[in-house]
Amino acid sequence: MAGVCLSIGIVGVVLPLVPGVIFLVAGLALLSSANTLFANWLDERLMRYPKMQECFVQVKTRFFITQ
């Protein structure tokens, strides 16, 4: 599922009709809940970019993804 979301997100960055950012964030959220190494990497990025953290939290709460 994470791979599908990331793939759609990458396509969405290129094509203007597909919302790419939301799928990229959803894919990252799914990966972070499955892999601790990726979760640590993502936590470092979220501390560096607070706006990305706000979007990430909204997606996690909307899709009920828990760790």
C-alpha cells in the first residue's frame, strides 16, 4: 500500500491533475509505521521542516495510522 501511494505521489508531482503531495505524505506515513529505520529518518526530517510535520500529522489522523 505504501508503494502504491508513493508511486501515485510521484506521478502526481509530474501530472497536474493528480494530487501528488497527499499521496506522498500518506506513503511516508505508511512506511514509517512499518519500518523503524525509516521512522527515525522521517522524524529527523519532520523536525527540520515543521510545515511538513503539520501535513503529516493531519494525514496520520485522517487515515487512523498508529505506531
